[in-house]
Amino acid sequence: MRDRKKTIAACCITFVITVVGTIGFMSVFNVGIGDKAFVSLTEYQQMKTIATRYAELDSLYNFLEANYYEELDEEALTLGMYKGLFEGTGDPYTKYLSEEERESHEEYFSGEFEGIGVSMNASSEGYIQIISVMDDSPAKKAGVKDGDIILAVDDVRYSGSELSEAAEALRGEKGTKVKMTVSRDGEILHFELTRAPVTDVSVYSDIIEDNMGYIRITSFVGNTAELFKEELEELEKKKVSGLIIDIRSNGGGLVNESVEIADMLMDEGVVVYAEDGNGEKTYYKTKAGRTPLKYVVLVNKGTASASEILAAGIQCNKEGTVLGETTFGKGIIQKSWRLTNGEGAEITIAQYFTADGEVIHEKGITPDIVTELKEEDITDGMVTNDRQLQKAVAVLKK
């Protein structure tokens, strides 16, 4: 009797071990039996989430395919779905990029491309605004101005959420033509522009009246900080009496380039700090040691993004005087990714604040000395009486 009980117990134990082992084996190796498949609980939950989240999308896809009058382009639909997902954030700076758009984006930040030579941003009102027009560019020669609102390119209308598409439409091979419709102070203007190679020489310098040094920064691309250092050191050797740093109509660019320049103009301190969606803060700091030159920074409503970072750091740390007009107010940071399929993504990852905690986004930087250009100071889109520059010289001479 005792032996029989032992045999039954051993069989039960063997059965339990076999069942548990089989389930464990199947959960690890996703075993299929007949038309059934066994997956782990984790994988099941993932599939359930995907089915819940995208079942309606799949249904809509089938509905469109069944009712649309022409054959659908599956790749175009897929790209549209990806783009729509990113646009759903409501943030015009968060976007999914096709391979062509990603390449164009990377090309722009290299400082050399073919197009008309404008920097643009999406406004909070939902339109595309020209932030800056590059010197000696087709746009500059045609009379396009900072602040113009782009309505259409080649008769195709674009909104702020289509910033990448509008930028792509404006770029193209040199010698080709592009039409652009803009709004300026309520007036509709039409331009026909011939694309050309545009090299963004992001930094250049001069010596102006009273042995005053002048450095213009047009954008923050890959080598801007290096070029700025060269120009600054040259002016220091020439013993200029003061320095004017002009970042008017500078639409921004790479944050690290801006911070590197701040390091040459500030002693040890915080330029700005960024805060992400989890409340994590990143501080952009400078080390001790700065140029001995007294300086003024010129800003205007076209001073945006990385340019505002530079102006904010200088102003908060009282290292120099910020002069001009209230800046654009783009106080958010984007990070770019190159995806495995060759396409790209650009996502707003954080908002940045001045060193003393002030918001910049949609607010801008108010200068220490407000000096605005007047209508009579501008002729045919060109500044003929630069009262901001004149005021900067006067401040440095005090």
C-alpha cells in the first residue's frame, strides 16, 4: 500500500513539473501547436495594447482603401501616418521627417545649401514667419524682409505645422526658380526667386568708428564658435576700444555653439537651464575667464532660439549690455534623430529658462536698453540709418 502511494505521488509530481516546464518553455520560446501560438504574458499584454491602440487606424486604412477612387500609395500613406502622429502633439517643432527632409535639415546646419537664404519659424498663431534673411542671398536681393509671413510656395499654401515641407519647397538646385507669396503688414506680396548656392558665413567682423570692434553672427551652425573665437582674438590683438556683437535676425541653430560663445563672453556662471517633461534640469554653464573687452549685444524681433540663449546668459549675469528690440521668444529645445529606415525625427525635448528662472518661450528677452528702428531708417528693405548700432557705440563710449 505504501509503495502504491509513493508511485501515485511520484506521478503527480512528474505531471506538475512537466506542465510547469512546458508552460515555461513555451513562454520563452513562443511555441506553436497547430493553429495556436503560446507567448509570454508580457508579449500578450504588448499585443493587446497595440491592438487596442491601432485597431481603429487599421479599420480606417481598410475603409479608405475600399472607397478611394484611385490606387493608394502605401508608402505615402505610411509616411502620412507617421507625420500625423507627431503633428498630434500640436507642437510645430516636433515633426517626423522623410529621408529627403532629414538630409535637407542636416545640410542646412552644415552651413552650405542651395535655396533662397531665409531662416523660418512656426509662430504660435499657426503660420510660418521669416525670422532672418541671409546677407547677399536671393531673398535679400529681392526685398524679402524679416517678419514676412509665408503664405504659399509655388502656389501651394503652407501652415505652421508644415514648416519642414515649406522649407523643402524653397530649397532646390541653383538656377531654378521658385515663387513665394508673403504677407507684410496686411499687404500680399509675390516674389519670383532664383535659387543659388547659399553659404552661411556665420561670423564676420570689422572695425568701425572710434576703433570699435564689430562682430556679426548670422546663425549658430557647426563651426560658429570656432569662427567667433578667431575674430574675437584678432580684435583683441588690435586693441579695439570696445565690442559690438550683432545677433539681430539670427534665427538660432545649435545650442552648444551658442554656449561656447557665451563662455568667451562670461565669467563662471549659468547661461540658461533646460527642464524636460520629467522635471529633470540641465544647466548650461561657463567657466571662469572672459574677454577683457566691454561689449554690447544687439538684438531684434528676429533674434531667436540659440541667439536668445546667448542674450539671456549675458543679461542675467550682467556681463554686457543687451540693446535693441524684444526678441522672438523661441525658448524650447529640439533634438534630432536619424532613424534606422533613413528617415528622421525632431522632437521638442525641453524648455529653457534664464538663469534666474524666467520663461523665454513666447515671451522673448526684453533688452536692457530698448531702441527700435523706425520706418524712415529702412529703404527698399535695407537699413540706411542704423540707430541701434549708433546707440551701441554711444553706450560703449561712456
